[in-house]
Amino acid sequence: MRFDGLGKTLLKIAFLSLLGAGAVWWAALAGMVGDWKVIPFPILGAAGIAYLLLSPRAYPLRYLAPGLFFLVVMVLVPVVYNVYISFTNYSTGHILSKEQAIEVLTSKEIPSSPPVRYPFVAYGTPDYLHVIVLSTPEGTLFVTPRGELAAPEAYEIIDADGDGIPEEVDGYRSLDTRTFLRAHYAAVQRIRVPWKEGWLRLATLREFGYFIPRYRYDPARDALVDQRTGKVYYAGPDRFVAEDGEALDPGWVRWVGLANYLRFIREPRFHRAFGRVFAWNIVWAVLSVVLSFALGLALAILLNDRHLRFRRLYRSLLIVPYAIPAFISVLIWKGFFNTNVGLFNQVLQSWLGSSLRVPWLDDPFWARFSLIFTNIWLTYPYMMLVSLGALQAIPGELYEAAAIDGAGPWQRFTRITFPLLMVSIAPLLIGSFSFNFNNFTIIWLMTQGGPVVEIGSQAGATDILLSYAYKLAFYGARGNEYSMAAVFGVIVFAIVAVISGISFTHTKALEEVSRGL
């Protein structure tokens, strides 16, 4: 026993030593690259794990820690980050920091005037590039494969004819054009050799060119100077702007406070689309839950009848939609609803005439109908299964007593079955409502939010809030509006939280009903 205790202690010490060394190494690496925000995380993480393993008081937390960790990483962090983005101008052209934006702008190049070209010769083998030799008026330049200038004295050069172009460098002969292009051209294209006020890079197949930065940063004025035109761009709140109003892209991210929320209120293209999308979102979620629950409950009542023959067969067949992956079913139904070649229109045309063609996915009403119909198909097996389980949990004595009192089938359903069913089913219905309120998958696979209902608006007839936020973030006609998409994300989160909170408080009334039966 003493050996086991000693072995566990040694194992803890070894594990914590490795963990601490890894945390220090990670923090040091982050400090070397200047990413100071990352440094606290490995240190605090290692300290937390050490506390869990060494402190007797933290013993219960050892079982809660994994769940809490994933709760924080998968739920809390995305929510907090989404809220943060909604208070910034994070969007197309405003993704980088100011330092990164300056680096991008000063890396833009223009050729010198007049253009300067220097022929070069590469030395090495098809598998190895040893050195590149450039012939310039200032003399011969030796460039390493990493883009660094090297002193000629560092190489053993053989130049028998004295023309300044060596026949061999350190025993390596010059590469012919075909070998160079096939083996090393791609690597040499990435080389930038700092030289004078700019850099040298590959300009043609056999020449390097001299390029200078398009913009030069002046720290004293906090401005960029266009070296071609001489125009000065001064740093504004989120980008460099000239005196005539011309702005440079990219800009940088900055804190804007409530500006995005005020923009949502002031601009009709946002709040008008939000009202239309929100109304359909509520209708979509409510109808999906109510109709799928009604169908699932009806089937569950039928299958709960012990006198029904082939009950097991019916159960197996009715859960088939639940067993098929949802995205496959959605794509199949999308094919069925195709206006031109879909199965439903072909059947209707064969029955009612060749001129009949229902615009299932091209008309707002029929597109919404198709979505709700498809969603009912996908979700009724779940409602049937949970209803069937809840029905079997209701004591049969209640029905016998009700029958003796003269209660009919409808009275037994409304006074016994449905109230007791809702005690256990209501939280699941609330969860189903929240799921359908944010059911991005079926909306995007079936209609991508279409069809169009207003020219110039990104919100289509079947867009829900989540799909509309997705369009703002990744399909913006005026650029990707990540910050506005974050605003919509915060609004969706608040709406779902409020609705779920109110709904869960009302489920307590159902518990009181069950106690009175």
C-alpha cells in the first residue's frame, strides 16, 4: 500500500512537472512573438490543474472540471466574443490591428522609375539551390536561398573567363533555365532581398527587379506617404485618410460602443428586414413544434394501443426519418420540391394536367410551406418516441377510475393524458422550439433563405434570424458585416433566452397539475 501511495505521488509529480514545463515553454514562446494576451492562459491552466490534483478541498471539482472546461470553451467564450464583436467595427476592411494594417500597406510595392532589372544565375543541383548570383552596376550580389545577401568572400568562386559570372560556386555549377524553372522557380519567387530603400525580387524568368514600397510610414505624423504621388494619408479613427477624403484599405478594428446597435435602429435595411424575418422565425418555430408534436402524439396514442396488430412493425417504419441523416433527407426533399423536374410537380401534372406547375421553392408562400412540411417529416419521429414513453408512464388505474366515473375518450385525454403528458414533455417542447428557432441547416440546404422578397435586401422570404446573420457575415454585397451579424447574434441569444426562461417558469404550473391528479 505504501508503495502504491508513493507511486501515485511520483506519478503526480512527474505529470505536474511536465505540465509546468510545457506551460512555461508555451508562455515563453508567446512572449517571444509578442502575443502577451496568450501568456496568462497556460500559466493559469497549469496552476488550476495542479490545484485540482494536490488540494483535498478540490476533490469534488475533479469530476466537474472537464464539463466546466467545455462549457466555458464551447459556450461562454463564443458568447462573450460575439458580444465583444458587436461593439466593434469588425467587418470587411477592418479585420486587422493598426500595426498589421501599416505592415500590409507598406508591403505594397511599385517598380522603381525607370524600371531596374538585374540578370541572375542560380547555382546548385536539381534537388538543392546553393546560391543566386546577381549582376548589378554596383557589383556582383550573392543571395542565399533564404533571401539574404552574403559576402563574396564566403564562397569559393571559379571565374575562368573573368566576365564576372562564375562558372562554379563552392563546386556547384550554374543551372540551365529548364532545370531552374522545374526545380527552384517557385521557391525563388517567394524571395525578397532587402536592398537600398526597397527590395529585390524575381521580375522575369532570368532577371531580378528592384521594387520600392508604395507607401512609407511616417511615425512623427502618424501618416502614410504615397511615394508615387506624394499624397499624405493621415491616421483616422479606423483607417488612413487623405485630406481630399480618399481612404486606404485595409483599416483596423476599433471599439465603437453602441454604434452598431444604433445603426440597426436607424437604418431601414436592417430593422425592417429584422421585423419581417423575426415574424417568420416565430411562425416557423411554433408551427414546426406544434404540428410535429400533434402528429407524433397522435401516432404515439395509436401505437400505445395494446390491441393494435403489428405494433412493432409500425414503430420500426415510423422512425425511419429519424434514422436517416437530416441533411440527406433535406436534399432529397429539395429534389422532390423542384419546380421543373421535381417529383411532386410531375405527379400533379400527370393527374391534373401538364400546365400545372407549383412554384414550391420559388414563391414565398410555397417555399415556407415546403420547409414546414419537410421539418415535420424530420421531427415527428422524435415527438412520437418521447410521447410514447410518457404515455406508458401514466398509471392505468387513472383511466379505469375515469371510465367508472363515466368519462369519455375525449375527457380522459383532456383531463388525464394531456396534462400528465405535458409535465414530462413540456421541457422537451421548449428545447425543440429553441432548436427550430435556430435551425439553420434545413433553411440553408432547402432555400438558402430565398426566394427574394425585396430588391436590395439580403433577407429572403424564408430567412430566419440565424441565416440572415450568416448572410450579413459572409455574403454581404457591400462587404462582410461581421459586427452587424454579431448584433443579430446577440439579439437572437437574448430572444431565445427570454422565451426559454418564461416557458420554463410556466412548466411549474404543470407540476402542480400533476400533484392534483
